[in-house]
Amino acid sequence: MLVLCNGMPRSASTWSYNVAMGLLRRAGGGRYVYGSYDEDVAHFIAAIPPNIGHAVLKCHILDSVGHALVELRACRVIFTWRDPADAAVSFMRMFNHDFDHSLSVMKSSLELYRFHRHSGNAAILKYDDIMAQPAESIERIAMYLGLGATAAAIKQVAEETSFERMRERAEKLNERRDDPNLIKMPDTTYDPETLLNLNHIRDGSSGYGAGQLAPDQLVRINRLREEFARA
């Protein structure tokens, strides 16, 4: 099975990746599960080792290969999304990007959301629901992937991917920032196993974004939200 964790940035897409990896490892009957981050779907597929059971890709955009896989139903998609104001502010804080770039990223993400919604080939989860009911969200992913995960497996994955556990693991990356096994990119450093970035997880709250934006920025975010609502 090929799974694309293709969510909006700062919407729990890394959580969805770790959930998918955890569920598939438990359901694989000992078969190897390969996972990675890559915005080039074809490159990821070419790197998949032989004789694996499942492959999980985390990405935030979707190239022509990715679109074809979704439309041909040759993969499963987990798409997470978040209020654009919260996601934009969190994205700016995390990666030190300016508002214009962040707004462009949010627009692309919402267009991708619209594509997945219309394709009917994705499990679409809202950030607030994930934070409020993580076990139920994990069960929904397991059902979508057709895994028939047991209650015990759901509980184990929920514990492994809990907000507290993931934040603890992200904070420990700061102690390893010079570790050559970490992946270093221009705007971040991340762990190739969990895909957690340095300082990845903050307070996890919602509803704060609008209060952090300048009035003109909030107008532009609201226009984007209205455009998406009409789509």
C-alpha cells in the first residue's frame, strides 16, 4: 500500500505520518514499512527498497505523478487541514517566513484540499478534531486504510503519537542538533525517522492566529477563507 500524508503545513501532517507508520507496522505481519519526506513523488517512489509491504510519504504539495496516483486510486491519502490564520502564523513562526509567502502556501494547500475533497479518495481530518479526539482520529485513519486495527493497537499508536510524547521527542532533537543523522535543510533540521523538526511542537492551541496578524493581513486571510468556502 502507498500512503500519501499530504496535509497543510502546521496542521498535524507529521502526526498523520507517524500514525500511518505505526498502524502499518502493526498490521504488516512483519513486512517492512518504508517512509520518508519528499515533495517529489516520483523521486520517493524510485527510492522505495524492494520487497517492502507498505510505503508512506509525507509531502505538502502534489506533483503530476502524485495527482495521477490519486486520480487512478493507486494510493491512499491522509489530508490534514487547519484554520488558515492559525496555520499561517504557526508557519511563519516555525520557519521564519514572511506573511506573503505564508499566504501563498496556505492558498496552495486549500486548493489541494479542494482537489482531495472532490476526488473522494482521501481521509480528511481537521486539526481541532485531531487535538480533541486523537484516538478517534487514529481509528478513522485505520478504517480508511482498511487495516482493521484492534483497540489495543489504536491505544498504542495514540500513546506513541500523543501531543506530549511528540513534543518531548521534538525537544530532545535540540540536544542532537549536530547529529549527522539528522536531515539539514535551509530553513529547518529534522529527524528522518519521525520527521519531527527542531522546536516542531509548540502549544498546540487553536484560534490564536487572527489576533497575531496585522489588520491588512487578516483581511487577506479572510478573503482566502471566503474563496475556499465558496469552492
